[in-house]
Amino acid sequence: MRRPSAGLLARLRRAVGALPLLVAPVMAEATPQAAVRPDNVPATAPPPPPGTFPSLDSARAARGARLRITLYTYGPGDAVFERFGHVALAVEDTVTGEAVAYNWGMFDFNQPNFVGRFLTGDTRYWMAGYPMLLFNTVYAERDRRIRAQALALTPLQRGAVADYVAWNAAEENRYYRYDYYNDNCSTRVRDLLDWALGGVLRRAWAVTHPAGLTWRGESVRVTAVSLSAWAGIDLALGRDADLPLTRWQAAFLPEHLADQLAQLRLAEGEPGPDGTGGVPGRLLVAADSVLAASARAPLPAAPPRRWPQALLVGALLGTLVLGLAERGGRRGAQLAAVLAGAWLGMGGVLGTALLLAGTVTRHAPYMGRNLALLQVHPLWLVAAVLVPAALWRPGGSARSARGVMALLVALSLAGAAAAQLPAWRQGGHEVPALVAPVLVALLAALWHRPSGRLPGQA
């Protein structure tokens, strides 16, 4: 082995000696940044719940005697994110007439790195208060149905709610990390009311929802009108999105929060005649009315079942590719190669995005453990190179292309079968129904392609 020259050793020593100078500015910038508070975490602690300090309770009850708390639920709108509905909690002073609607659904497409935050599940939302009349007028003008529910809270609870929203609306406390299912505009209101009621909602809603609701089912139900949004959501959600929801979890959707609050009775009174339970107390919702109707078609009552249509589309695409490859001559085979490359390339990109979303982002709780990764995955990108080459001009790549396609078909069929097993059950049957027929057709098209050069081929 040759010894390094004296000149080389001198250069190495100078480079090592310069390392502290290169690292120092980085450390100087990184040290203060490590201590910076995340931009979606409150700077101050929330106020204590009712029942913590008698003097505070007394002041809250005195203030709450003049307040009215109303929940407003808004029906679906035009945009995809508006299909889920919206909710606001209004605090009205019956003496001064001041009424503020507090809205936890604020976001800005133009905020720095919005796309990056959205893709990684670090979306920054915030809460803000608006004049109640103006806020409701905007929704009514957009043909959004408005449901108003006056809440029968005690003066102490009303005063506590007012304290909480005042704290939350402060600039340093208003931001939070949005989560589609566990921390959104509806769950924020749910959690606030539960806080004011001493945990009544969480205890009452700890049971499984009787309708057997799931995150997937409700998401594809409300977005069914948009084929692209419905398909994307159905593809992206994993097995955890098919678990039955409790009533508490189902309140992620504003319409369910409103319906469940309307049914809730606060359990107060003497034990019943049979010694169990108690005499029903007051309803939490004192008045329930529709403030503004909507001409929009109502949301479907159940999620759509579109796997037969997906199977038909998959069969037609597969038949087209197979027919072009086997009976379309050279031009047909080349067109089949283009279609196969586009299909496999798109699937490979989608599969890679799914893999990353379910493993390294904050979307993992509902996009992880996804059997759709057996339908579309990064291996499709390899097939996107080999299969078009084998179809375009048969040669040495045909054997490799057949091997890759056989693996893709096996994974797809295994995923479709696994989704039916109790331990692996997952919705989204439209994905294998669309994908499997095309993959089988591509394998069949490759099966009869020669692995070597054609006679007379240069």
C-alpha cells in the first residue's frame, strides 16, 4: 500500500483543523433553534377546569349568569375539505349583546411550507373569533345549512367556557397541529365541552357507535360526489381506518357531534325504580333549530360500494392492453407498451407515496398498515422500465419483465385475499378490483413474447 505524500498529509491536517470553523456557525444557529417552542403548541397553560378553585368558580358563575353558549353546525360546501362540514361555538353576552363565534378551522394555503406540512401531517391550524351574525351570514350566503343548538350549561360552566376561549384565542395559544380525525374543528369543540362538563361526554361516549361507523366509511361517504377525492382517500387509508369508532371518536364529524349532543341527557336525580341508573336529568341541548336551510342535495346515508364498477374498468383496461399487445401488430404492441409504462409508473409513484405516508409522516395512525401497498408499491417502478421495453421490442428483457409481473400479480391477489381475513380485514376493495385485472393482462401479454430476438431482427 502506498504511503500518502507529505503534501497530501499537510492538506488533510489543514482540512481537519478547519472543521471547528465550519461547524461553529452551524452550532451557533442550531443551539437557539433547539430551544424554540414549536409553532403549533400553546405558550401558556390552559385555565383550570370548573371545580378546581372555589373563588374562581364563584367569579365564573357570576359572569356566566349573563352568557349564552350556542353550538353552530354548518353543512357541506363545494370544496373537498368543506364536504365534512364545519362547527363553531358562540359565546353571547345577553346584557351587552356582544356575540362571538369561535372557529377552530382556520388555515392558510399561502402560509410558509404549507404543502410540506400538509404532506407530512404537520398542518398548522388556528382558532379565531368572529362576530356571530357576520360569521353565520357568510355560511348562509354560500348555501351551507346552519343548525343552532343552545346548550343548557350551568352559569359556572358557561363562565368556564368563556375563560377557555379567551385563553385559546390569544395569539400565543391559538395554533395547533391539525389532525383529520383526532384533532380538528369538531373535536376541539367536543373536548372543550367535555372539559367544562367534567368528563361527561368522554364517559357517555366511550361505547361503540351503534351504526358501526369507521373513519374510512365516513370519509368516503361525505366525499363520494368527488370521484378523485373518494378514490384518493380510499386508497390512502389503512386497516386502522376500518376499526369501529366509539361515539367519542365519531364526533370528529360535525354532524355526529351535533346529533350526539342532542341525544345526551345529563344523568342527575334519584336511582330508578329497578335500582339501576337514575332519573333522567336535563337534556344538554335546550333548543335545537335550523337557522338556515340549504338547497344542496343531502349527503348519502351510507358509503358507496363501487368495487363492481372498479372491476369493470380494470377488466376493460386489461382487455385493451392485452388485445393491443397480441393482435395489434407492431404498432399495437408499441401502444400497449406506452399504456403499460404510464400505468405502472403512476402506480409506482403512488405506492412510494403511500409507503412514506404510512411510515415516516404523522399520517401513519390511519395511513399505516395499509394492504393497498400490496396493490401499488415501489416495485411498480421497476416494472415500468422492464415491461414497456419487452412489449415495445421483444428481447432479453422479456424474461425479467415476466418475473417482475408475476411477482406483482401474486402480491395483488394475496393482498385482495388477506383483506377478507378477520385479522387483516380492510375496506377499499375497489383498489384490487381495479388493479388486479390489468396486472394479469400485462402478465398474459408478456407470457407469449419471445425472450430472445425475433428472426431477422437486427
